[in-house]
Amino acid sequence: MMKKNNSNKKNGPVIKIAVVESDPLRFIGFRSLFDNFSGFEVISIALSDLSQRPDVDLVLLGSRSGQNLFDVMAGMKAARPDLRILVTGSGADDETILKAVAAGAKGYVDEAADPQEFIQAIEVMNQGSVWAPRRVLSMFIERVTASPGRIFPAGRVHFTDREKEVLELLVVGRSNKEIGAVLLIEERTVKAHVAKLMRKVGVQNRIALSVHAITHSLVTAAK
């Protein structure tokens, strides 16, 4: 029997994790996984009940359900805009993971991952960051840095010239301070531009904004 790990948030607040509309065996599997670590509580709820559960901190959402993953995520975000969503699945391709993050997921973990990866992912997400395979995060950066052109589409979302400049620098990993230095503007002005860009494209964080820019051809991707 696995010894309970008491090093995880022993005296901190409990992170409440919801497994939404999952089959019983899958729920039991997740619950047993987190039972080996302190500081986590796993419950099973229906999607329709999510808006009535402000105590839920994070949702585990399987990518193999009959419903469209992105439709389900949209429903969750409508019910709880602040909700952190961790998508789980088996062998999801990199494009699907990128699009899940762009749609508002805070992370992706393969169901075959070891328990420690799940715990690490959830702790990182609970701190406001994004968790995804390193190869996926590297992939969209490589696409942009390998591309010689900067092309923004006509129609759909409209950007000012300054917003385009900020986005181009953001997708190659520049910090707000670095973007400000390149464009000769204050860091707080960069923050305001980034916040406006996120509102325009409907994403929740900088990584999702970068992914959205690539998957929706807001910058030229490498072929």
C-alpha cells in the first residue's frame, strides 16, 4: 500500500477538485490517486451543478467524452469564468493541447502520467500558471521564431499597429519589461495592451494568447 504523502500542503488550504460527468470507475481512479496526497479533495458533479459550487477550485475534464471538448469548456467558463480546467486524455496530439489552452484550459496531463505529475500540474495551476508538455510550449515558440514574416489577417479581430507589435514580441517569449524596452513604452502600458489583446480574442492568460495567435493565424506559423 502506498504511504500517504504528507509533504503536499500539509497545513495549507484544501484544493477542491471536481471530476465532471465521469464514469464511476474513472472517478474512483482519480479519487484514489489524490488520496495518496494531503491537501486535495476530489468530488464528482454534473456540469449543470457547476455554477452552484463556488467551492470547487479546479475541474478535471476528460477529452474522450462524447461531447465536443471545446463546447464543454465553453459551458464551464460561462458558468464559472474563474474556474481552472485541467484537461486529461490519452495520447492527445499537440494541436489539440494547444487549442485546449487557447480555449481557456489551464493545463493538460495525459491520463497515463504518474501521480506526481498530476499533483505538480494542479499546484502550478492553482498558483495561476499554465501546465502543458514542454514540447507543446516549445512548438509554438519555434513556429513563430522560425517564421520570417509577420502577417495579421483582415477581418475577425482588429488590432491597432501597437497591439500587433506587442503581440509579435509576446509570442516569442518577451516579458512586459523587454517588450517595453523594444517599443520604447512603459511596462504598465505594455500590461494594458496585453490585457486588451486578451479581451479581444477571449482568452485568460499570456500563454493562451500566444497559442491563440498561432492557431488562428494571427502570426505566420512556420510550415
